[in-house]
Amino acid sequence: MTRAAKPAARKTRAGSAKSKSASARAKPRPSPRPTAARIAIETLDPAWRKVAPAVDALARRAALAALAAALPPGPRAELALALGDDALLQRLNRDYRGRDKPTNVLSFPYVASPGTPAQGGRFLGDVAVARETLLAEAVAEGKPAAHHLSHLIVHGVLHLLGYDHEHAAEARRMEALERRVLAGLGIPDPYRVRPAAARRR
């Protein structure tokens, strides 16, 4: 993880739905206009290759789709994705959120220190995903792990762009955008069936 000094970590609500229709393919929609971005991907857990052989390409595609849908105009965006494990996410969750347990994804929006010189691109921050938690959620919700990974990355990148789900109106806005981005990737609506009891923070 880079350039995330004492960030405001945000845990996702993504992927906590138990959807009976997750296996149904959503009708693909035209993808948003491509956006210029530099995405650094670190695969810290080699077992990610079992989730998807081309996991780096899958992660990059999801991140670019989120940026294309929500990134404001400006210099080229930069962000980092860490494909880690439960141990990494538990440590980050403990250090930055005071919760000593693993979670599926964390976002670390980058806030420049006063007086930091402007650079060629906008560094948005870091997103970290835990492989074991992702796989457990995908199995519990009856969805392909690759779809769930795409959803978590889209969700995490939107957090870097200022989207949140602390309040109902914010959550509806964020989830609507996630649905649109994922539909463009050919991924079914992950929130189609979502019992209130399944909503986790």
C-alpha cells in the first residue's frame, strides 16, 4: 500500500446480499467512455490466480469502469489496488478502523499534506481486497468469485471518489451507480435480493 498516511478507511457494504438471482446474467449495457488512468496492481497473495487466471486484468477492467462512470474531469487519475488476504485486511482494519477482524475490502482515499507539490496525475488512494473473505461471501451468495471481485473493486474505487453509504440516500446513490457500472461489465445486480439482516458494516 502506498501514499495512504492515516487514511479514512471505508468498509464496503458490497456483496452482503444473498441473491437468488445472482446466476442470471444481466443484459450488458454499453460501457462508459474509457478514461485515462494509471492503476498499480499488487497481487500479494499468489492464491488469487485460482480466483481468476487473469486476475490483474479483471481487477483493472473493474477499476477503469468505475473511473469512467464517476471520475470528474481533470489530470490523469492514479490509484493502487492490493489483492491481499484476510491477514492483511485484518491488520489494516485494526490499525485504521479499530476493528480487529478481517473484512472484504477497504478503501484509503489519499489526502495530500499541506505544501505537497502538485504532480502529473491525481493520486486517488488505495483499495485492498481480502481473498478468503471474498471467496466465502461469493459461495454464501451463490455468485461467481470473479463477479464479486469486480463488485468489490468498483465499490472501493467509488469510495476513493467520495461516494459513501453512511446514510440511506447516499447508499441508494452509490448502489445505483454500482449497478450501472457492473451491468456494463455484464455482471448481474448484486443487490437484487438483500434482506435487512444481511446488511453488514
